[in-house]
Amino acid sequence: MNPGPFAALRQPPLEQGVAHLARWATRLLGLCVQALTDQSDVLRAMLLQRACKLLGRLQPKAQRSFDALTLRKLRLHRDFDLDTERPASDDDLAAHAWAFVRMTRLLHTAAVDPGLGDDVDSEESAASAAAYWRLFDALSAYEKLNADSAIEELRQALEAEA
């Protein structure tokens, strides 16, 4: 049960924001290319490569969300925590950034999951890959939604503060 080139993958820098997580995902994508070139850990590499593609589609809205959260923290002193299992039910401004962070954490989990290795029963590894894919797909759906009303509320709150 060896995760091949993914074994040395470091944890994503969850506390550093969307741009740093995107850089981490770029390095992960390089490992996917390496694994596919070597024909090792193919199922994992294909799953992660496709998930990175979904992550990239979410990135612009996640960055906008993260920037708005940072501005709110600096100006209105309202903190946020994106490294949670579930999204904050009362913070629409955080939804896209949360999904990006959660998806990045899930990418790392899948990258080092021994249940996805070439040396695992193919039915078992296919079932694991399908379970990951359902979560990646659900998280990437945030890309189809916008947070314009939440950003407008922040703008109004900032104007009222000024």
C-alpha cells in the first residue's frame, strides 16, 4: 500500500490562503504527471488530476471570497475559520473559500490514502476513488454559485463603518 510519488507530499498550507493552496495544488499536479508518465499509481493520479482541474475552476471565486473575508477581518474585526469539516451556516461570504480549503485538504487525504494504491484490490480502490470523486464533485459545485449578495452586504457594512 504505497502512494508512490505522492508519499512525500507535504500538508497543504491551509492557513495561508487560496493563492498558496493553488501553488500547492500545482505541485500536486506535477506529481500526477510523474505518476502517469511512470505508469504507477494511475487511478490515484487520474483522480487527483481531475480534482485539480475542478479546484482550478473554483479558484477565482474562492480568492474573491478569501479577499472579502480578510477585508472584513481587518476592518470589522470579524474573524473566520475555513479549516472545518462543514461550512459555516451563518457566513455566506466564506462559502467559496471554505470549499476551496476543504477540497485542498481532501486532495491531500486522497494523495496519501493507502486504499487508492496500485497494490490494492481494484474493486476496493475503485470504490474509494468513487467516494472521493463524489466529494470533489460536490465541493466544486460552489463554482457555479456566486456570493454577490454577501459581498454587497460587506460593502454596505464597510460604508456604514466609515
